[in-house]
Amino acid sequence: MVKLNKIYTRTGDDGTTGLVDGSRVRKDTPRVKAYGDVDEVNSTIGVARLSIDHIDLDRMLERIQNDLFDLGADLATPEMKDDSLSLRITQAQVDRLENELDELNDDLEPLNSFVLPGGHKPAAYLHLARAICRRTEREIVTAMHEDKLNPLAVIYINRLSDFLFVAARWCNDQGDADVKWVPGANRS
């Protein structure tokens, strides 16, 4: 269990941060950017949850928020000799996310157009979380080129962006209130 008696330590005042193994790295490394973006996705989902009144979807998002802390810990932990003690994203977490995504998607009609972020308030927040999630995925891919990372980390975040898209549509009256893109609508 984590116990924090003091929030500031001054150890990061030089522009570095500590990884789980105790090593120090610059705060602008791809790895640190990636888990910083994971925190941003998590925070945005927290805001979205404030306007979601469906208990099952809220519980799904709560589980995802917990998974995102696991993902942050995963990204903050370099590969170690005994990696069995490291907190890593697992296939079971990816599978659960896919199953919940499929459950929501079963209530939706297939798309016949791209949708604009918006509609109802919870959908707009979930679209924002999805866009941040996509940026997070790009940061994780960049970090993977520099450091050896858990391959399930990028799979999980990729699936999460899909989940957030489907959840946003689901919050738009199961897609009926989606705002459709009209190509070239304002050209003349």
C-alpha cells in the first residue's frame, strides 16, 4: 500500500523524477511523458464520470481508472531482473476491456458517417478523453522505441480509445444523438 506523509520532496527540482526501480530520469523523457499522459486520460475520465448517471457504465469507467494507475506504474517501472514482482498490464485487463466495449457496442447501430465530438455532455467528455488517449498511445509508441516496455501497455491504451469512442456514442442515446460529420458542408 502506498503511504505518503509529505507531498513535496524537492528531489524533482532539478528536472528529474524517480522511476520505480529508484533510477532517476529527466521529466521530459518519452517514458515520463507517456505515463504523464496516462494520468491526463485518467483525470479526464474522472470528469466524465461526474455527468454519467448509468451505474454499469460508471463502474466500467471506475475499473478503467484503476487500470490506468496500473498502466502508469507499468510505464514507470523499467524491466528488472525479477520482473515477476513488477505491476504490469495483463491480457486479462485487455480482455475485460474488450468484453465491456463489445457489450456497449451491441446497443449501437453501425456507423454511416464519422461523428463529431459532442452530443450530450457525458459523450463530449468521453470524446475528449478519447482524443487524449490517442495522444497517450502515440507517446507510449515513442517510448517503446527508446525503452523496453510491456507490449500490452500499447494494446491496452489502443483498446481504451476504442472503448471511449463507443462509450461516447452509447451516452448519445445509443448513437441516436451523435453529431454526424457532413463532408464539405461549409465550403460555399
